[in-house]
Amino acid sequence: MPNYTTSYSTKGRKPHKRRASTGQLPRAQQRARRPGERYLRHTQGFGRAKRIMRGPRRRDSRRPYVIIAIGCAALLFVASIVWYVNRNVTISLNGADASVRINSSIETLIADQELSVRAGDLLAVDDSVLEKRGGEAYSVKVNGRQIDNDDLATTKLTGGEEVEIGDGRDEYEEHDIEATVIEPSLTVEGSGAISYVETWGVPGRSEVWTGKVSGKTEDRGVVQEAQDCVVRARSVSPDSGKYVALTFDEGPSSYTNEILGILAEHDAKATFFLQGDRLLDNRAAASTIVGAGCEVASNGMSDTDMSELSADDLRSQLTEGFDAVEGAAGVSTAALRPPYGLFSEQNWADAMDLVGAVVTWNLDSGDYLLPGADQVVDNVVGSVGNGNIILLTDSETTGEQLLEALPQIIEQLQDEGYTLVTLSELIATDEEMADAVDLTKVEMPEDAVLPQLNADDEGEGE
């Protein structure tokens, strides 16, 4: 047999029991610990850390396309905004369609279109030419409105405008102006029981110019015509049906409530022209009249001939009378029946801004003459016509006679087919007059003034 030895034992080994791990080095390699010394594990700084094996990272192949799509959408959005802000719109230029960038100015339009226009001349105050082409550069209208040359750079076009651009207008040199106001005059036209302002007076103007360049002085005459005032008088003409208005002057009286009772009993309405000083002791009567469905208006503050009053006194009479009615009745009125029916052209010139309508009458009952109830009935029923305003008197003197005559008047008028209404209701039956007359207020235009009477007209009545 070969003469060799083995490097390992051929004896069987006893089974080896693995000790439970204590987290310490084997005893053969363990060294004594010094006080305060800490044991460092392999994973805390030496030895090879166990590598965690992972598969290769997967790359998202769709990501670049998403980014590209978002970028394209953003570019498209920005482009659309730029297009919208700078888009072209169509206008009409001198009767033909033209395309311009939105919000372009007139100044830009003129430059882009290369329009051939001629500037106006600069004129002296006497119309002689001071400088050729020294006037307005262009005459520009947008939708019919003249545009000043100083505003051409700020007037923007948004589409659809009708633009007219032509030769510039002549312009006058700078000049001083001495102006004279032309006062409107007054005329009263027509006839009838109701008078009102049809046309308000607007002042005119004449001028004298002195040029700052030429030094010339020129009377330019009337540069603005005055609009004269017209007071129209006419009566009500109902468009259809038969209507009359009973009206009572000089009230209220101690008979007013009984008059209202008779009206209510016959389903009739009326208008009461109340005297301001008589309301002082009987304010309740005014609200009672309104509560009964009838109408109140002014008979002036006192029983005074207004045609004899100065302008200041007239205005006081009117204002105090209207205020007294409104304060007692709680409703406003601008309807006036002047005492004796007298209201002159001078009265209109002095106070037309206070009076909505002056109301007289078509039919005078004559009851203030105390002819007796039967005669009063005959005076009314025998002469009545469609649209008439009938004069009656609510006073202490005529009261007993009126209470006897009134029921007969109402019944006979109703038998003849008439409806008895307030003054406002009567006016409403005439469409033309209803559009022209307002009994509740006065609306004087801002540019209107009170007229001046011609010397020949002063003192004349209606």
C-alpha cells in the first residue's frame, strides 16, 4: 500500500450542535471589552453590506409624447389669444367694405388706407382766407357723428362702423365773441277751455367776432335762432262715447260733503277747484273729495284777479294755492282755474313753469247769479255738448240752489247718454290732448326760459 498519510482524521465526527446566536463573535476571536467600549456590528461600518438585487428600472415610453401634446396645446392657446386680439374686422369706409385690425384708431385707418383728402382752409372772421390748407385736416364721421380731428387717435374701431372720411372743413381763426341773447316771444293759438304750453321757449343768440390773428371785427348776426313759445288753447273732443265733466269752483264749503253724496248716489264723478284760503279752515274736505273718487285742482290762493298781479305776486298766488291743495288732499296738482277765468298772456309769460294747464269752461251754468235751481238745470241741459266742461259753484251763497239743481242735472245728462267723469278722465278720452296735457305736474326743459312779450302784446288777455 502506498505509504502516505491523510490530512484529515478518518474517525467519524461527533454531531456538532450549533449554538444559538448571541450576536457576539465566536469565543476564540472574542476579546475582553473595556469599560465603556461599544461593540460594532458588521452592518454598522465594516464588512460587505448585503446588496439588494432589483430588476432593471422600466422606462415609461409615453412620457415624451404627453409633454409634446401639452406643449402643443399651450402654443395653440397662446396663438388663439394673439389671433383674437389682433383679428381683422370689417367696417364700411365711404360706402365700401374695408378690413381693419380690431381696435385700430381712425388715425391708423387713414394711414393704412392711404386716403387722398384735402385739408380745409384757415379763415379770418370775415370769411377771407388766412392760410390755405390751414384748417381741418380731415372730415370724419363715424355712424353719422362728426369726430373732431383731435380725437382721431383715440377713436377705436371694433367692427361694423360706418365711417366717412373726406376733405377737411374750413376753420376760423381764434377769436373773441361778444354775444347777445335773443329772448323767445310768446303766442297763444287756438281757442277752447284748456290752455297749455305746446312749445317751450328757447333763447337764440347773435354774435360779433374779433379775430386774434387778423384783428378784424365782424358781426356774424344770428348764429342760433330763438324758439318762440306757443300756448295752445283747445277743448276736449272724445274719440268715442259721450262724456262731460262737472267742475265746482270756490270750495270747499259747508255743502261739499252733500255734493259728494249726490255724486256718489248717481255714480257720477266731478272735479273740485279748491281755494287755498278756504282750505285753511276745512282741510278735511280735500281728502274727502279724493277719497270719494273725485279730483282736486287749484282755484288760486284767494279770490283774486290774477291778470292784475305783478309777476312776483302771481307766482306767490299760484305756489301757495297749489301747496294748500296738496297739503290738504295729499295729491299734487298743476291744474289751475283762475278766478273769473282770467289768465293773460303776461301771466303765462311770468309763470308758465308753475302751471300744467289753465282750465276754464265750455258751459257756464250761471248758478252764481242765483237764477233758481230750474234755470240752472235748463242752462246746463239745454246747451250741453260732448266733451264739455261745465262750471258750477260750491259756495255758501249758492249751496242750497246747487243741492236742488244738481240731482236733476246729473239725471238728465245721464238720460241723454252722457257719462260724468273727472277732468283727467275727460282729457283721457281725447288721445291727442291726453298726450299733450298733464294736470299733475309741470316739466320745463332744461334749455327753456320764460318768454318775453312784444311791446304790442303786453297787457292783452287770452
